[in-house]
Amino acid sequence: MSASAHLLPFSVDDLVLGLELCWLRRVLPAVAYTPLPGAPGIILGIVDIAGQMVPVASLRERLGLAYRPQRRSEHLLWVDTGRWQLLLPVDGVGVARAYAPEAVLPASELPLPVARLKGVLRTAEGLLLIQELPAFLSLDEEQALAGALQAHAD
């Protein structure tokens, strides 16, 4: 048995998801974001955090959920994918918890085609879909985002 890891449960609509704490920088309250022309559709806009422009990415779109306007009750997960820092709007945030990595069912073994998930963890409360953040943006999306941010900076 390997050492435990930690994740933060959160919700988007009726889905309960998990984010490994190693990717999380901070949980922030909802703030208005500025549109970013030329950005890929997954990007809702940008937010200036202490002089750093951080893109806001739509988990709803990535998960195939219907568009919903921003709500004041949302939270923003400030994450670092290893290549990008992103803000992910979520409906609710739970309490960080330990889990055993070997208890995660890999996404490749799921009966449904679930893009960009690391896997699923069974908990007493139900299933947690664990996000695979390094794969959140495709190469094309990363290139389009880089171009849009550069144009915004000019």
C-alpha cells in the first residue's frame, strides 16, 4: 500500500469531482472576469490577480454540461497544471481529504468515454471524479490561449 494522497472535493452541477491538492494554489471567491478575444472556447475570460493575468477555464464545457452564467456563489479553484495557471469556476467546495491512490479506478477502465479524468474514487458519499489537470487543455487550446494572451498584453 502506498502513502496516502490528498484531494479537494468540489461540485459542478450534480457532479462531485476531486482535485489533487498538489495542483491547487488557492480557493477564491467568485470575481468578474474579462473576456479574452481569440481565446479557445474553453476559456471564459481572464482575471488579474496581483498583476498576473490568469485565464478562467470552463469545467462545465470540458465535462459536456450546459452553459450557465456566472453566479456570485461560485468559487474559483486557482490551479497550476504544470504549464498553465488557470481558474476553474465550481459550484461548491468540500473539505480536503486523504485517499489511497491505489483505490482510484483509472479512467481507462471506466465504461463511459470520460475525457481528461485521472479516474474515479469510491467514497462513503458516492463517486468522486478525479481531474487530470496536466491534460486539461489540448495542444491546440494551449497555442490559441498563448496567442490570445500575447495579443492582450500588446
